[in-house]
Amino acid sequence: MPALSTTRVDRARLPHGFTVVDESEEYLLVDKPPFLLIHPSKPDGTPTLWAAVRELLAFEIVNGGRVQAQGLLQTITAPEKAVPVVNQTLEGTWLLELRRAGQPAGQLPVSKLIVFHRDGTVVDAGSALGSALGLWIRVGDRKFLQTMFSLNFNESQILTTVTKVRVNVQLSPDGQTMTGTTEAVILDPQGKVITTILGSTYSAVRLKTEIPGDFYDFQHVQ
């Protein structure tokens, strides 16, 4: 696959205000303004992210690249590196164990229940570390980015800090477990970074419905 032809300096002046967040030979991750359409809704020449990305990647497309729009994610896929379509989602409910950076070997991990929704939102149902809301997207073959947000208040219910956690996620081939690393950023109410905590890791298992002992008898109840 040819290297991306547009330099990072050029990308600072991309049309329509969208920005390139990350890139590799496998994918291009972009962030767009809220009112820029992803795909054209009618043939009237309205600017769209799709048209702008095709213009940006004209060299790659001419040389055999393929562009697929997936929400905020633009994936450049060479035919020989096509991403499988199975087990490529985090949607569902997970039991997660978080091991914080510098945690003593004998200390138990923090357990959490996490729910990933199809629309790209995620809910941390809460633990000793509190609850959080966030977003997730797929960025490669069973690889995902996740960002969580939580608000922290004092005894008078005044906002003191905001916690933003950036997460790298790797899904297992069977889609039933995942592992990841985290970067936690603590900000004051004005958005100034107070500290950044690196090195935490986690593992999680996908939860499933289970059959109770009287399930089959219950099916005959009218």
C-alpha cells in the first residue's frame, strides 16, 4: 500500500475544517465539524467529508486503495489486507478488571460493568472509582479506541476535576475477551491539565444470558 501522499503540514489546511487524528497504512482516523455531512444526501454539490477524504486520498485510490466511511472512521484498506467482518464490535455488556499503574502485585484489581452501545456510546456502570460515560470506535482489525469522561465533585457538589481516560482496546479472535491500556488525564474545571496517569491495564470478558434451572418448565407456563 503506498504511503499517504499528503504531508502533515498540508493537513493543517485541510478543506471544510476536518482534522486527521491518526493514520497508518491500514486506516485514516479523522474528526469532522458537527455540521459537515459524511455522505451527500442529494446531488447538489454540498461539501461532504466523503468528497474531501476522496480528494485527500486521490493518490492512494488511483493506486488501488479502497476507502470505506464508518462514522468518524475512514479506513483505507488494500485488498490483500481486508479486515474480517466477524468479531469486529464491542457492543454488549462486559465485566472488566482494571489494574492501576504501580499497583502492588497482591492488590486486587478494580471490577467494573461496562456497556458498549451500537451507536458508539459506552456506559461505565460504576465501581469504587465512580461511574463514567464515553465513546468508542473501531480503528483496525479487532482494535478500538475508547474515551471515557467522569465529573468529580466536592462535599458541596461543586465540580472540582474532570477525568478523561483514553483507552486502547484489543478484542480477542473469538470476540469474547478484550485487553487494553489506559491513559488518564485529570483536568481542572477550566480544562487545564493537572496530571496524566499512564500505565494502567485491564482485561474483560463479554457477559451472556444464562438459563435458570427452571427455564424449560417455565416455557410451559400459560
